[in-house]
Amino acid sequence: MWNHQDKKKLIQLPPDTIHPNPAQPRTSFDPDSLSELAESIRQNGLLQPLTVRRTPTGEYQLIAGERRLRACKLAGLSLVPCVVSSCDSRQSAILAMLENLQRRDLGVFEEAEGLRRLVEEWGVTQEEAATRLGKSQSSIANKLRLLRLGPEEREIITRAGLTERHARAVLRLEKQEDRLAALKWVEEQQLNVAQTEAYISQFLEPVTKTDKPQKKKKTVLVRDVRLFMNTIHHAVDVMKQSGIGAQSWKRETEEYLEYVVRIPRSEASGSAPLSLVKGEGKKAAQG
């Protein structure tokens, strides 16, 4: 599959007659970068021809070079040089994805989605993809794991310019609500990869049990615990009103409610990379 040889010829085509490839993994193109490329094409012409194929209906479909095609349209070219390949639709899709996946400017999830389509839609094994892309099979598997993240998590990662390693660190958290809270904190504090990994490790530390579970629950204790919880919320609200960027949330374990309060390092004493305070109370019956 990878060493497919076919007869190719060079022709000139109007850019508007070239149809996009549905297998294109890239979903966004930087306008400034396109404008720069368009200006270069105006000055010097298109140095690298596009690669297209002739469909059974006689139309021309792009295999590789969508960014160049868009720039040619911006530059106002009436004709663009194209290499016509005789590959079929499956080979075209695979070549289009591989051509884009080899580029370094694909987004984290564009790359992962492209790999998923290669594997699921076109039957390319992870080992074959790794060989063609010059990566290890474990690297391909790790990239595919990123697709476990939901739309909101992906949006934060993309917006904040976080890397694949940031995303992989957050994937250590099983619950989506925990991942979202962590990502918002990473974005707000502009944590690098090492800080993010340390932060997630802190988050995953088990709750330390300082008392033995009580067999009987007394109403007075439930009221006291709720008062303690309200005190935590009140303290965080006071800090926020004072301009301190404190955050708090809770999560449940089988035996405990865990309260996490985080205060920016610049606004708290101490030398730890992150200020992490865990308050824990026995899980109380709701009534």
C-alpha cells in the first residue's frame, strides 16, 4: 500500500474546479499564514504543484495541498499546476491523511482524529501508521487515547494552547468533572507540562484517614459537619471578594466527601508549586 506506483502527469487546472478531499484531517487554517503564503505565490508562483486525482465522474479531487489551494485562490490565480495521480478513493484518502499528519502544524485533536479515521475507516493498522509517520506504535496509541476527552475539554486545551503532554496528564483523571476542573486551573495558572503532571499527581493522592469510621451516625454530628462545610464555602467566598483567585470544589469517595481548596501561589505563603488544602468530612446522609 505504501509503495504504490502510478503514472502521473502535470496539468494546469482552474482552482475552483478542484474539489476538497473529504479525508482532510485539518479543520482550521490560520488566516495570517494563508495571507503570507498567498503573497509568496503572487511573487514567485506555486513552487510545489498540488496532487489531485480524477474521480469516476470526471471531476478533480484534491489529494494533497489544501492550504496551497486556498492560498492560490487568495492570490487570484486562474490556473494552478497539479500532478494527476491514478490512485483510487481509498488510496487518495490515506495519502491525504498521511500527507497532513506528517506536518507539524496540525492541532492535537486534528492529528488524533486523522489517525482514528486511518485506523477505523480505512483499515490502516497502528503499526503501519507508525512506520509511515516515523513514530512508535505506542506514540500512535497515546494520540488515539486523546479522543477520550470530550468537546469541552478539547476546547479548553485548544484555546489555552496546551500540548499533547498536558492532555495526557489530565487523562489520568477518570471523571470528566475532575478533568474539566483541572484543565481550567492549568489554563488559569499557565502551568507547564511538569507543573501540570505534579498537580495531577497531587490531585490523585488518596484521602488520608485520620479517624476510624463510626458505626453510628448522630444527627448532631451531621449538623456539625454541614456547618464545617459551609464555613469552607464562606471562607472561599471571602477570599474571592477580597480579590484572591481561590477555587474550591468537592468530590465523593466511597466513605468521604473531599473538599479541595486551591489558592494561587503568588497569593499564598509557602514555597510549594501549588497550594493544596484538602478538607474532608464523613459522607453525610442528605435530608
